[in-house]
Amino acid sequence: MNLWPRVILLVAVLAAYANVSNAQSLTQIESGIASHVAANADAAIDLLEETVNINSGSMNFEGVRAVADVYIRELAAIGIQAEFEDGAAFNRAGHLVAHHAGTGTGPHLLLIGHLDTVFEPSSPFQRFDREGDRASGPGVVDMKGGNAVIVHALRALREAGQLDDVTFTIVMTGDEERSGRPLDKARESLIRAAEEADIAIAFENGDSNPKTAVVSRRGSTGWTVRVTGNPAHSSQLFQPEVGAGAIYEASRILTGFYESLAGEPNLTFNPGAILGGTDVEHDPFTASGSAFGKNNVVAEHAIVTGDLRAISIPQLEMARERMAFVTRHSLPGTEATIEFSDGYPPLAPSEGNYRLLDLFDQVSRDLGYGPVTAVNPRNAGAADVSFTAGLVEMAIDGLGPGGGNDHTVDEWIDLPTLEMQTKRAAILIWRLSGAESGN
């Protein structure tokens, strides 16, 4: 699609809502939408409980599909037809995808969630448990809470008679926590949806603080350093025919990474595992391995694996070049290589993303919830929204509910924020739809 008409359309929508935002008040229609959200607040919690009680660890394909079936049922009840796309091509369960062609002239929205959690069936953490306004459970905030926001924001728009104007696509991936491979196949549905959309709105929990939203995320890719040295008796270490050994070379490389890159803003390069000795075995699929060596034998092999997180593609490319440069200059008697793997791209901060944050901030203020500011990208990990970078004019993430301790058995949600975020999302979607706002 030619981007120029899309840019004109977005500018028109933003201009149309400038007067509404300056007024700092809700229209009659928007007040009605908020009322429908409030009326369904208990139903949203019930949906959350139902889905949390279905294990959907990334590798539990039946569970991921079962959670998708719940959302397909809920979306069908409000007139949105969703399908489950099989993930056999990338060795995962698959993704939920839904399309809604609105009758309005507003931009095409992409709403992003994910079905899976980090908690497989073997985890002791399996059930939703509520105490007052706080509940715990696997994926309760990352991100079955965010999925509930999507469903109930759209439900409120339907019940207020305003959904027909909105054009949107929903993609809930089934492997966000443990991406399938090849990655281009695993994210094909999401990328295709982004190519057709104008604005991406994602419902991860960001830094789990509803006072913030995400306009930039660091990407996450992997790297592996492999080192070989000359095996020999330790008494011959540093001799010309022996050299420094593989473990010293691995240590030199890691020190070089630190000295060369540690001062770069928003860049991290964490060595997560290291193995060294006479014999080394490493299984990248299970992220485990073993090593054998003796104190009186110079190490022949070393392997280091890690991740690399950058705020932009240029920063990522710069870091890779420096890491490769460091790796090439080996100590005597050693050789080293570095390999970079595919991963999540960065979502660089952009003018469009900040303009979308401004709109969301104004919605929050108009609802009486106060301002929303940008998350420090160091406080939010990689997420699916990053695959929309460069494909949409605007993107924002972190519209899920508040809580904490995600990815641990202490994961919890602040239940009142579920209603709050649903109101914010529903009215943001309504304003972005370009429909008449003065009613």
C-alpha cells in the first residue's frame, strides 16, 4: 500500500482529536463506552480466571490452543470472527488472528497479545487465586490480563454501538515467551498484519505500571562464542607452541566486550552461560551442557552464549561489529568465532510513537486517571510489538494491567487496573477510529 495516503489519514485523525484532547473531557459517546466497560468489569475478571486456569506454557500446544478457543468464543459473541492458524511450520502451537473491516474512514489498527506463558505443565504454579483486589496465577499479568483488556475493550465498543466504524486486526501469538523457529515463519502472521495496518497497539504489561506506556523496546538477539586452543600439560602454558588456552581466550573476549561496549546507552550484552575444558558439550535447545577438564591440562575448548539488547538497528549493527572485531584478535595458540542468531528486533523511539503516547495520555487524563509517561526502555524487555517497527506509522505497548513478578511463581495482578486499562484502550481505539467525536 502507498504510505502517503496513510500518512494523510493519520494526520487528519490526530487533527480531528486535537480539539477533543484540549477540552480534557469525555464526549457522550465516550462516557457510554466507559460505562459499558464498568458494567462488564466482573465478566472481565471471570474471563481472566478462566484463561489463567488453562495451562498454556509455550510448549503445551493443546493448552495454547485451548486458551485461543476461549478468546475465539468471546470474540464471536461480539461479532468478531477469529481463527487459529496452525504453527507446525515453526514447531509451536500457532496464533489467533482476527480481522474486522470497519465502515469508517479511520486508520487500520493492529491489536497485539499473546496466548502462551513461561509456565509449562510441570510448573507448581497453575491456578488463579484471588484475595480482594489482588490475584495471582500463571500469566495473570503477562499477558492474559492484557488479552482480557483487548476483548473487553472491543465488547464495550460493540455494546455502545461504535465498533462498526473501527477497522482492526487482532494477532495473539502462541509463542511469545519461547519463539518458534525459523523466526520468519513464526512471525509471518504478525508481520503481514503490520504491513496492512497503520497503528500498532500492544497489551503487554510493560513495566507493570499503568502510569507508563512503552514507545520503544530494546531488541533481543543471541550470540555464541566458540574458542579452540592447543591441549597440553599445564606446565607448558604460554609457551609458543601451546599459547594461552581456550579459557583464557574466552576471558579475554568477554573483557573486550565489556571494555568496548559497556558505556553505550541502552545496550546490554549478557553472557548467560560459559563452558570450558578439555571436552565441552552444549545443547542450545535446552540451554544446558557439560564440560570436563583437569587443572593440569590446558583447556582445548570453550563456549560462551549470551544475549544482546539494543535500542535501534544501527546500535545493534554497531555492537555486532565491535564484538566481531574483539573476537577476531585472538591470544597466541587460540582461535575464536562469534555467531549471532535471529531474535526480536528493536522498536526504536519515533515521533509517531510519541504522538500516539500523547493521545493515550490525554485519554487517561480525560478519564480522571492522570498522566501516562514513557517507560525507560531498560525496564521493558523484548516483545512482539517490535516486529511492527518500520511497518506502521505509530506503535505503543504496555497497555496491559498493573501487577508484578511476572515470569515467577509470585506473579500477580492489581485487579482494578484491568477495568482502568480497558477504559483507556476502548476510548483510545474509538478516538483513533476517526468517527464523529462530538456526540
